Amino acid sequence: MTTTTSASGRTGQFPFDFAPQRTQDADLLRQLNFVPGLKEILALRQVHALEHATVWVLGQSIGATTARTDNELLGGMSTDQGFYLYGHVNIVQLHQAVREALQRIASGEWDLAVHPRCGTNLSVAMLLTAGLAVGINLALPRGPILQLLGLGAAAAAAAQLAPDVGSLAQRYVTTAIPFNLSVVDITVSHDFWGREAHFVRVRWVE
């Protein structure tokens, strides 16, 4: 992980191989505005990053930039309109955390976009396990003992690889720095399955 300086002059921990540009998603949208659903996809990636950053900020003292901890009682789900936050949290504290998260991640703390409990990691682990299992199944003799040993090896290898591969998938595929998001409001709402949560509504800004 290398240290970089953001466009605003702030220094942050940067887990990417290249610095995200503040206008990159807006420029892409202008060039490819004929692609159906592109804006929703770009917004979803940015919301996903803001969701992760908010959970990180809520896991530490408001205003602190070190000693990050993961509050496992909190969870989230992103949409292109905003994100649901599950778990017991004071709405005043949540307002403050969202504002702080957006400011910090957009100012250079890009590692806030990646979270170890993200569903991306689980999806990657399942794909790795399936892929390795198929590969080992084809490579090994058909004997049941060798096949079982091979499946065990595939599962163990996938468990070792999944966190790092999942983090890469988050950094480059499922999240983007929320340069184009503005927080509209935060309300107590219900998700698609009727579960109560706080909903952080955002809007896209150029």
C-alpha cells in the first residue's frame, strides 16, 4: 500500500495502482450517455464505496483518522439511489459519520472504499472454490479419495486467496470513489424484504 497525495493536497493511504480522477465517471457518462443503465451502474459503484466508508467511520471515534476498527454489528446494502444501513445507530451520529466518510474518501483516504465483510468477497470465494474444484476434478484421477482430497485442497486454496482477490475486485470493479455524490437525507426505512434500516439517500452531481 503506497501513500499518495490527493488532488486537494491531503495525504492518504492509497490501495490502488493509479489515482482515481475526480471527473472520470462524469467524463465517461458524457462520452457514453447512449448506453442504457450506465449512470445507474456508475452511481451504484460510488454508493457502494460510500457505504463502506460510513461503516468504517462508525467503527471508530468520529473525527479520528487512525485505529480503524470494524463494527460487526453494522451492515449495509447499496442501490444506485443510496444505501441501507442495518444495525443500531444513532441517527445524529449517522449524519455526522456519512458527512465525514464522504469528505475523507473523496479527499484521499481511498482505502475506505474496501471492506473485508463486503459481499464481493463472498462471491469471489464461491467462484474461486467452484473454479478450483472443477479444475482439480478434471486434473485428478476419478478415484473418490483423490477427488475428495482435491476438493478439500480447492476449498483451502480458495479461502486463502479470496480476501486478496475480493479486495482487488472491490477496488477495481464493484466500488468507485464517490466524487459525484451528494447526500440528500437519511431516513428510517424498510428494504426490499421489509427489514428496518436507515436509508442514506444520495443524488448524482457533476
